[in-house]
Amino acid sequence: MRTRYFSILLLLCLSTGLFAQSAYQPTEANLKAREEFRDNKFGIFLHWGLYAMLATGEWTMTNNNLNYKEYAKLAGGFYPSKFDADKWVAQIKASGAKYICFTSRHHEGFSMWDTKFSDFNVVKDTPFARDIVGELAAACARQGIKLHLYYSHADWSREDYPRGRTGRGTGRPNPKGDWASYYRFMNNQLTELLTNYGPIGAIWFDGVWDQDQNPGFDWQLPEQYALIHRLQPSCLVGNNHHHAPNPGEDIQIFERDLPGENKAGYSGQEVSQLPLETCETMNGMWGYKITDQNYKSTKTLIHYLVRAAGKNANLLMNIGPQPDGNLPETAVRRMKEMGEWMAVYGETIYGTRGGLVAPHDWGVTTRKGDKLYVHILNLEDRSLFLPLTQKVKRASLFKDKSPVKMTKTKTGLLLDFPEVPKEIDYVVELTLE
Ligand code: JFZ
């Protein structure tokens, strides 16, 4: 009887992944890196690869069923003459972002660094012949900003990658691929990235969803994650799989939606206790798209960042660099304007955690030490009620520290303003007792 109970328990544990969960114990260094990640709040995502030359986004290869051997010829013309890693990093730092996440290899399969494990890379296969990841890593180190690396699990060019839901029309023979070979290849590449380029803040995986329709497909993620943590214990593992986090992951990623929301259709998964990050595009596409000038306004971008912070999440805002190596002018301007705002209000964002009042349409709250910052983004009244039961010592306008009238009620706190808040973000600073 006892053994039967035990085996049922064992089965339950195995099936819920409990055992696997307890197998991963993040190191002290990793836990510290997670908190630093939370404190950083804002990163810039860069999608750059051969697809930039086609200027229709990073999915063109599969969307247009481009043959992988034809596609590979793009490399022979890749010469981004304006590329200057230090200039990029300076432009990005001006936004107030604290990290850069760069596509080391996207689904097209082209490696943006000097890899020994595939000739389809920026050094061996292009006239440019410069190690872009290497130059970016050096510039980041020089200018004191963290580098994260996006790494695609899916690959539309490699013959050993088992055929998935996308990239079916790229002409690769052998739909079965050779999983053992592909898995070894990925781990070799990850080892290179985590050995030759200094500290990497995170590996940002994407593409496991490509095998969603192959039941039983095993990505062997736990071993891959363990490899990363062995090489760099403070490197955070994140995976854009659109599910609740797996064991071995250090951050939870959301795509185009804030945690708990699902307008884009990629979310709906539960929100975990891990550090959260949500990625969004500055225009409508991740990779460079020449016809897409539909950039979000600076106000919209700041609101996105503030709302993310209020939900305890980081914002990873994307830019698709041009084929000439420059960042699009509008993106650079938006970053500069966000940075001007952050220079004043960064105190209410960096190092904060989601506040004591739940996010609302009017705005959100962020918290740091004894301060609660009330970010009013969209209010049509001259007063705001906060269902806040903590004792508040003082209320003032963050910008000039002028007092804000507050009235305690039975159920919370009522704030009164001289006029309806009109600013991008009207920040009231509450000092808690
Ligand atoms: C993924 C990538 O495919 C995309 O190119 C970009 O890198 C973004 C940040 O992440 O977005 C997805 C992921 C999954 C699907 C679509 C887009 N999907 O399941 O169809």
C-alpha cells in the first residue's frame, strides 16, 4: 500500500515537473543578477541580420518561401559601411536603457559573430568580415552597459534542424533533420558566446514554439540551461516560449503585452514570481522594414515603460538597424527624448518594484524604500482616490516637491491637484510612514 502511494506521489511529482524544479538551484550570483536586472527596468532590443537588406522584417525568409541556398547569397553583399558599435551604444545609452539585447542568430540561421561552428557567419561569409557581436560587446564594456544575447532555437537554413511549423518552404531536404547534430551545434555556439565575449547579462531564447506541433519533441532545455549557468552563473536564462517559465529559467518573458494582458495573442500564461520582461516594437516590426515609419510617439513609449514598471516588469524596446549599419533616425530621436524624460524621472523607475496600488487605466504606482510614486498617465479629474491603507506622511509633486493636498478617508487616500494632470506622467511622491 505504502509503496503504491509512494509511486503515485512520484508520478505526480514527475508530471508536474516538481523534481526538475527543485533540481535547479540558482546560485547567489544568479540571484543577485536577477535583482540587478529588475533594477535596470529598461533595455533596447536590436534585431539585425541579413534580413535587414531585404528591408521587410526578419520573417521574410519563411513568409516568402525563400530557398535557403539562394538566401545565403545575401551574405556576399552584406557590408554595413556605417556600422559603429560605439555610436550605437552611445545612442542607446542616451535613452536611459541599462542593457542591450542583440540578435546573435535569428531564425534565418545567420550568425552575427566569428563562430567556428558554421561558415554562415558575418566574418567568414561577408565582405564586411567583422565580428559584430565582438565589437558590440567591447563597446558595451567600454561604455558600461550590459549586453544580452538573443539566440534562436529555430533555424530555417540548417539541414540538421528538424522541420518545424515555420520555415517549411525554404527548400531544406530531410524534414527529420539530425537533432543530435543540431543540439551539439547550438551548445557549441552558446559556449563560444559565453566564453569569448566577456560577461553576458542574459541569453534570450526564442523559437521552441516552432516544434509545438511535433508532440513529444524534446528540446533538452535543462541541460542547455545548465551549460549556460556553468559557464556564467550570473547569466540569466529567458525563453520567449509564451508559457509559464520552465525549470532553469531566471526571467519570464512576455511579447507585445504587459504581464497579465493579452491583446497580441501571445500571452495568457500565468505571471510567475521571476523577474519579468516584456518586449515591444518601436514601429510595427522587429527587423528593419523600410515601409514602416509608423513609430509610436515618445509619450506612448514612456507610458509603456511606466506601465511595465507598475506591473513589476522591465521593458525591452526594439529597434531594427538599417542595412547600412545605422539605427533609423526616428528611433534615435525617440531614444533621445525618452532619455530626457528618464534624466528627470528615472528616480521613480530604476530600482523600483511594482507599487502598492494595482495598475489602473489612470496609471500605476512604483515603490522604492519609503517612497510610493503615483504615476498619473490618463486622468480626467482634478482628484484621484487611492485604495491605500498604509499611513502616508507626506504627498508632493515629484518634479518640484511642492505639496499635494491629501485627505485620508476610511478606505484610502484622496489626492487633489490644482488642475487636471496634463503631463506625459504626473508623478506624485508619497512618503510612507
Ligand atoms: C518572436 C520572433 O519570431 C520574432 O521574429 C521576434 O524575434 C520576436 C521578439 O519573437 O516572435 C514570435 C514568436 C512566436 C510566434 C510569432 C512571433 N508564433 O508562435 O507564431
